[in-house]
Amino acid sequence: MSMYENLVMQTQMNYSRYYGLYAAGKTPVKLSGKKPLPYKEQIKEFAEKVREADCVVVGGASGLSAAGGGDFYYGDTPSFRQCFGKFADKYGFKGAFSGMQYPYRTRGEFWAYLATFLHTTQTAPIRKPYLDLDQILRGKDFFILTTNQDTQFVKIYPEEKVAEIQGDHRFFQCSRQCSDYTWDAVEPVKQMMEAMGNGTSIPEEMIPRCPNCGAEAFPWVRGYGNFLQGRKYDEQYQKISRYITEHKDKKILFLELGVGRLTPMFIQEPFWNLTLNFEDAFYIAVNNQYDFLPQQIEEKGFVIKADIGRTLEDAAAEMKGGMRA
């Protein structure tokens, strides 16, 4: 097991032990009572810490995509209606994840929805918060860790600079996990979208199937079915583990963006652990709902409780020489 996966496993055990607290939007970790600086001063310090760092490890979670308009997963938002309106009107569910759980009458209907879901993320333009983050990282040694499956980061950076530890909408796996094999989902999804047209079903002979056993395919993502934790999965953890191990003695900045209370074990708590244990590490988090900063690292980090899109835009402007008015 790689170094970073081991950290995740430790925090998952903690999550299970204190599930009630996490489910209530809290944490069992003793938090700092230190009063945060005013927002403008935080932005200045954000920019300064990036400039000072030898390297930056970014942890990008769902809040980062939501800040750029990718907020269709959990509710009946305008972006949900834009992308999934015909399904919402026909079946009555609200939120893209609810559509994944709906009891469709046929597999052709289910796959029409699933293809729409995957096509939405596969073809989405790079969202503005990601572009602002890219400006902030220009000229820096950095690595991206993400729990997002929406392919935003790999539209900007080469695969070797990104670890997608919860999967990627560009790939299929066998729903039965008959083998350690993933394959392209982009072209099959495109073909299903063309066949569906304005309807809400596809011909069942178009349903992607495992080339080994013939079972239905499924997206290579955690959360919907039997997530294949094989070679590709291990590669993601090896990438982030290798980067951190090689840079642990440098002035390293852990930058957490948009982690919610459902998955603190993949980015947030490992970042806390690493910041505490690496002498020259510093931690910055941006979150529009939570300002959790452990007491143990209150002198080695801070949290900006604000809109992520606005924060990254302001930080990028500050990096260029002055925050917007």
C-alpha cells in the first residue's frame, strides 16, 4: 500500500468511528479558536505563501467544480435543468446523483441517462475557477490530487501531474470486475448521445459491455457500483505518494479546495496530518461553508471561508500585482 493510500485508510477508520459527528457536519478534531484575518489580508497571505513555496500540492474536491457552475449533482439547480431537464421532466428526480439511483423501466433508459451524465462532464469547458487556479500555479512546481471525476484537471494538465483517486468519467470498467481492465468511454458515450437524439432511451444493443465476460460496463468511478481498485487505481495513489515523498523536505504548501463533510478522508485530513508532520509545510483551505483548522496546525495554516470562485479570482489578481476592487 502506498504512503498516501495508507493515510486515507487511517482517516477512513476515524470517519467510521465518529460517523455521527461527520454526518452532522462536524469533526472530532480539536479546532483552532484563532480569529482569522480579514478577507483581503487572507488573500494577500494566500498569494505570499504560494510565492514562498518550493512546491504546491492542490487537493481539488467537489466544491471547486460547483463554484464554476458544475453544481448539478445534488439539487434542482439551473445547471441541472440545463443538462438534464428532459429527464427531470419525465422522471421527476432532482439532482444528477438522484438520476443515477432512479428505477428506470428499461436498461436503455438507464443508459441514456448515464450517457448524458458522462457526456456532460466529458465535454464541459474548463471552468473559470480552474483557469484562475492555473494562473496561480504558473511557474510553480506543483501536483494535483482530486476526488473529482469530471475530467476538469486533465483538460489542463498532463496525466502525470494529476492523481484521480476516485475515478474518471472517461473510462469504463466491467460492472462485475471480472478483470483488471479499463477502457475508453468517450467514443461509446458520443455514439449513444447521437442515437438518443431528443429522446430518453437508447437501443439496448448499444449498451457497452465488457470485452472479457460480456457483462454491462460501468463508469470507472467510486460511488455508483463496484469501483475497480486495480492497476489504474494504484497508479493514482503511487503518483501522489511519490510526489510528496520526493518533496517532503522542501517548503511545501498543501492547498485544499472545496472539501465537503462526506469525504474528508481523501484530502482534508491527510493534508492536516502531513502539515503537522512536515517541518516546512503550510496549509491553506478554501471553503464556502466550513472553516475547520486543527488547533495543532493553527500556526502553520489558515482557512478562507468564502466563495471558492471569488477567492481564486482574487488570489490570481493578487499574484499579478493587486487584488481587484
